[in-house]
Amino acid sequence: MGLLFETDLPNLFYRGKVRDTYDLGDSLLLIATDRISAFDVILPCGIPDKGMVLNQLSAFWFEKTAHLIPNHLIAVVDDAQWLNDTYGEKVGSGNYSFPGYVARRSMVVKKAERIDIECVARGYVSGSAWAEYQEKGTIAGIPFTKGLMESEKLPEPIFTPSTKADSGHDEPITLDEMKRIVGEKLAEELMDKTMSLFCYAHDYALEHGIIIADTKMEFGLVDGRVTLIDELLTPDSSRFWDTGLYQVGCSQQSFDKQPIRDWLVQAGWDKEPPAPMLPESVIAQTTEKYRAVYHRLTGKEL
């Protein structure tokens, strides 16, 4: 049975739309639940196995890109007993027994000072970038030549940062605005690291039949050093396309929650809470998409 809603452990540090974070003293426990949101509203149902995919896929990428930049991962929790033996005395009043649901969907991470910028890399014109290009001829304020088609690969990947919002929508900003927020040196380093990670992951994924059209990353400071945090290159943070189905000039089928968005739009939902319950068929279809991209990229089954 999946972990659909809130976890219930002592020492809650932060609760996001999907992840629950707990304080372990000198580190954090990051649990990926099966909660899912659409149009910034958390749905009343979850997507079974989604949390495990997000956690395991992030761990896969953290290990694979560790030569490019340090990340916050200390250990993936594959066994609740290991967590009890290692961290049980640091939770609540001590000698806490972690529930079995933490296994495979959680990781122990370093504490970091979060940098409140979403670092977005785009290699293809799609989604909000396509909408902006059609209206203004720009992508994230950057002018592009006429004639680009929907889902077309850009001549070079671009960096399009945004503010990091705890609720509501992130707001796109220019690189100059980002420099004013975090400083020129840090902004340049974040851009360089984002683009290096994106290009490396894009080339790897392409060999496994996946196009990474765009992705967003988060960084923090650990002992003053820029460190990759949160999640990395998952269906929740990236737009994954099947190379065998890719076709320029139209929207693409994504390995993400697109079936949910499509159903909600067709159902006439006004995008205001509460969201309607999803049909079992849509839930099952979305679970399969998450599992499929995990298998395609890692070569492993959940």
C-alpha cells in the first residue's frame, strides 16, 4: 500500500506538496509520499509507488552526477530497522521506532542553507516556454529567431531561473535579477552547475530512449559550498519524452502527471480547491508512467 497522505513522525521540519522532512539532529530525513498536486492543488488521492520512484530516481542521479557537484545525500533508507539503529535515539524522546513505510521512499540528507532560486534548464521549446515564444518571440525574456516549432530542440540549452515559492506559482526572473538576489558570483556558479548537470543527464538519457526537455534543480550551501539538494531529474521536476514518439511541431507525451492534468481539464475542474477524485484508470495510468521512466533510465524494476 502506498503512502498517500501525511507521514506522522516526531520532529517535523517541513511539509511540502510531496515531501515530508524530519529533523534528525545533525541531518534530515526526507520522505517522498505518494501525494500529487495539479495546478498547485494537492489532490484527494495519491499515486501508488510515486514516492518510491521520486526517491530512488533522485538517489540514482545523485550518485551518477557526484563527480560534477556535491549533493546532500548521506544514505538511502532501504530498511526501516537500519534507520532505527542509526537515528532512533535522535527522534522524539529517544529510542524511536520508525515505521516500515519509510523504507525505499526516504533518504537521510545533510542540512543545507537553501538558496531560494529554482534553477531551470531548457533544451526544447515546450510548455510555458512555447506559450511565451508564440506570444512574444522570447523564452524567459530571451529573444529567439522566428520559425521555431513546438517541442523543437533549441540551438543551445538555456538557463531560465525563477523564484522559489513555498506556495503558489514560482515567478520567472532574468539572470540579472537573479544576480541582484544572490550575488553575481553565486548566480554564475549556479547557472554553470545547472547547465553542466543538464547536458550530462540529457546525453545519458538519450542513450536510454528518453529526451529530457527541461528540468529544474535546487541548491543550498553546506559548509559554504554550493550543494545539490531536494530532488534531481525526476518526473516531478523534469519533462521526459520518449525518443520513439518524439515529433517536432506538436505537444509530446510525457512520463509524468500529464494524464491527470488532461483528465482534470476535460472534467471541467476550475483549478480551485478542493480537487475532484481521480478515476482508478487515471491513477493506474500515472503510476505506470512513473514506473516506466524509472526502469528506462536505471535499467531496474522498483
